Amino acid sequence: MRLARRGAPGAEKPVVLEGDQAFDLTPLTTDIDGDFLESGGIERVREALAAGSLPVADIDGTRVGAPVARPSAVYCVGMNYAAHAAESGSAPPENLVLFMKAPNTVVGPFDDVQIPRSSSKTDWEVELAIVIGKRASYLDSREQSIDHIAGFTIANDLSERTWQLETSGGQWGKGKSAPGFSPLGPELVTPDEVDVSDLRLRSFVNGEPRQDSRTSDLIFDVPYIVWHLSQHLTLEPGDVIMTGTPEGVALSGRFPYLKAGDVVELDIEGLGSQKQVFA
């Protein structure tokens, strides 16, 4: 299934998309959030669709919100593609690199993004994102991970590189948590709809290609990421995990950083696309 949230910021309504139709989920839930996911919401939607009990929703012209309401945490895996580690001046990590972004950075996939005041190195990063559906703590094996995943979506892990690397004090959070720095969506795609082990992911700036890779090149794959993080922290329903970005960002020195008026487009096979105008 493909779940989405449509409407103005703060007033999004949950829907499920089936072919070219959308169905209203408000008879089942007020939102797509951790409570909905933890309480078996996806299965209730599946049953309601099969029964034909959901009303049709008119979503034409409505804003596309992030497909999950504000998560309790946004976890990010750093340098998870070997070529990106190399362009960043680092060797591929032997251990999973973890950092966090502020949850209030999450915005819709087509929302305009403001370049932060005094920023000169705002950068793009296309990433596969995991949405947790069931609390995960001390999982016994990688094979258990899939039972704790609600679905997948696209993330743009925007970064201000000066703040991240030069004035960071050793932590990346300052360079990752500016307003609007986590465009998410357009849809939450359940695991039965897509095999995320080998998907093409790409980014473009002003129509010019930047990143072009496959999730099969991840150093730490999706099952390992969820299992590994569960050994160090408790993943809550609705939490988002960004799994890392491939080579082709401005940090490489091959491309200019973003400026006002630039348009960034991202797509991941099977998950849709994003587009942001930078102001």
C-alpha cells in the first residue's frame, strides 16, 4: 500500500492511494503517526480497502505533506556508500556512523526550502528512508528487522557543510538541523510493495544529473541498520531512519553549492519523486 498525507502544513489529512484513486483514512485515524502504526493501523487500512468501506478523497491540487506526522526521532546513517565516503575524504566506515536531525526539520517533498541565513554551503543528499512501525529494542537478528518496518520513502538529507564540518565542534547536528532540512515523501510505501535491496536513486540540480546509484551499494543494508540501531537505542513507531547518500554532492568539489532559485529533484525507483525550490 501507499499511504500519504495531503493538506496545508499542520492540517494534513491521511489517505491511501490505489492506482489513480485516493481514499480518505479519517474514518480510521486522524493522522499517520506513531500511534496509528503501533496499533496495527496499516492492517486496518488493508482490511477497509478490501471491504470497500473507505470514502473516496478528492486530493487534486492539494499540498503533499510528509507521509508520516512529526516523528519522535530522525536518525541518519553517515557515509554508507563507499564512493560518497571517498568524496568526503574518508575511508569507508568499519562501524555504522550515526547522527541525528531535529524532528522539526521534516517538511513535505515539494515544499520550498529556505537556505539558512549566512549559509554558503547548503548541499543536497538523496536517501532511502525507513519508517519504523513497531518498537524495536535489542532485536535478536537482522531477520527480525522487517517486522518492525512500516515502510519506506524518499528523504533529502540537506546539509550546511560549514556548520557540519568546520564549525561543528565535532558533532554534525548543527549542519543538519536547519528549518526544512528534511523533505520527506511523497508516500509511505509498505514493504510488500517494493524490494529496497536494489533500487536506483538519483538527484538533479536545475535539471542536471548529480547522484545516480543503487541501494545495493549500501555498506550497511536496511536489515542491518534496524538491527544494529536496536542494540544501542529504542526505535519508536513513526521514527525515521535516513540510510545514507551516494556520491555526487556539492561537498565533492565537482558541483556548486545551492543558491536561491535552484531546483533540486530526487527520485528513487518504486518510491516516487521530490522537487524543492530553494529560496
